[in-house]
Amino acid sequence: MIVTNLRTVPLVLPLERPIGNATARIERFSMIAVFVDTDEGLTGENLIFTIRPEQHKLLDTMVHVLKDAVVGTDPDHVSAFWQDAWRRINFIGFSGVSIMGISAIDGALWDLRAKAANRSIAALLGQCRTSVPAYTSGGLWLSQDIDEIVQQAGAYASQGFGAVKLRLAGRADIDLPRIAAVRDAIGPDVGLMVDANQAMDATSAIALARQFERYGIVWFEEPVPAHDLDNSARVAASLDIPVASGENEYTIHGFRRVLETGAADILMPDLQRVGGVSEFARVGALAAAYNAPVSSHLFPEMSLQLMASLPNATLLEHLDWFSPLYAEKMEMTGGDITVPDRPGWGFSLAPDALRHFAADK
């Protein structure tokens, strides 16, 4: 089997209502659906996105820059693709949009390989569980008032989620009443995470965290800018609450630095930033060597396959942002998301949805 073509479909997925955290206001997702075709009629697919519309064409262009690294190759030789693509991006750098381009194609190749084997990606990687515990991350935004987040948090708990995540402003006068209200709404048995979205300095983050420790916080996510590993390590060393980070790290090299500095207790690789399926799996293995748990960031339909293959996986981040694009829906039982045994990702981009959300329609 040989790859004969690489195709992309730009998409725009608007939100019914804008959402906001400490650093961004999001009104729509600008997405690139990526397809790798073969001479045997099989196609692998993947998805990458940005929250900033002006970056849409940049993502699409980066995928096509790497077209010659995949067309004409055997999709089973995904490591060879990775090596060639890594060489090709040397001049523009080993992070940022160049890695997103690699991730887009890498994931499509894994989907293709699994489809050819009539197995799921998790099965190809060495599956260790058939369901993954999930926390819900699709709500509890700073753009919502306390009444709204209380209602939403209670609804999530009623739906069976074992944990929920709340975004922080980085100010005690705003955050502490919201944390207390959410904890009251979900009760003592549902986990509560908080996310500062990189908006704080270390001193303020430590001071705030010591005030919300009593609410049984599962983790404190990205308290300081992601690149500031030393201060993230300072926060982690000062608190009993675990620090979670990694969604803004690129490749195993970035995560090695996170682990070596002690910048995070829980690693959160993002499929499009880490380097796709191949690199996510490598980061998972590296984390295991440090006895560090792994939680996914975004892309729940696809990250599910990776989390099912990692013995040190903890919680899947669940959002329904991209669900309108898929023909299948995620299934949850008792707070756990079922890992589909359908070939590839187990979720397929619906042709009707691609037409409906096409950017150039």
C-alpha cells in the first residue's frame, strides 16, 4: 500500500455562544481536516485547529509543506515519515506550527494503518483498558457568572462526570467565591480542577492555591506561563495540590525538560502540539519512567485511543466542541468514556458535516 495523495478541507465551526478564559475569547474554531489517500482505496484522516481565524491558512499551508514527505511512502513506515519531516522543518524550528503539520499527517497515517489492519489505534499501540475516566472541560468559563457555572456544574455531576474543571481569573476576590460555589454544587465526591491558563506569576499562584486547598482540588493547571518552567517548578514544589501542565509543550524534548525541572506533576500532551500519535506515545513512556501520570488535552475522540494505551493515563479531557463533525458519538458509563473498537480512531468525520462547515462554501 502506497500513499498517493494528501488532501485538506478547511472548516469553520462557530460556537453558539462565545467562551472566555483568562487569556482568550473564543467565538469559533478554524479547523483543517486532513486526509491521506492510498492506492488501495483506504484513507486516513485527522483534525487540527486554531482559535485564531488569521492562523487558518498558516495551518493549512504547513500541512502541504510536508506533502512530499508522505506521498509515495508506505503508511506503515510512519517513523520514516517522522524522521524525514523532522529533517525538513530544521530551518523553521522544532516547535509551533511546524510540529502541528507533522502531527496532522502522523495522526492520519496511524488512522490509515489501523484501518488497514481492521483494528483500533489503541489496539495497535497495545491497549490496556476498554474505558477511560473522564473529566468535563467544556464549561465553567470566566465568561459565565456564578449562577451559570453553578447550574452547569450541577448538571455535569448529574450526568455522571467524576470531575469538572473551572477556569480562574487569577484573583482571589473573583476565584474563591466561584470555587466554593462549584464545590457546593457538585458535592464532595466529584473532583474539581482549576485552570489559570498561564495568567499568574508564581508568588500569586502559590498564595491563591493555599487559599483554595481546602476545597479538595485535584490539580492546579498552568498557573504560570508555560515556557517559565523554573517558576512552574517553584509552584509545584510549594503546594500539596499537583500542578498539571504540558498542553503547550512540543515533542518529547519539551516534556523531558518539564520532567527534569519538576515543572509539573501531571503531564497534559496535546495531540497537535506534541507531534501526533507517535510522539504522544513516546511522551507517555517517558512520563512512566518518572512515575508521572498523563492526562490528555482536547481532541477527546482521538485522544481516547492514546489514553487507552497508556498504563499511566489518568483522566481524559472531555469536551463536545468537535462532536458536530463526527458521524459517531462518544459513549459514557459511570463517568468513563468507552473506547470504541472500530478501526482507526473509532470516530470518522461525517461528509455532510464537512460540507456544512466548509470554510469556503
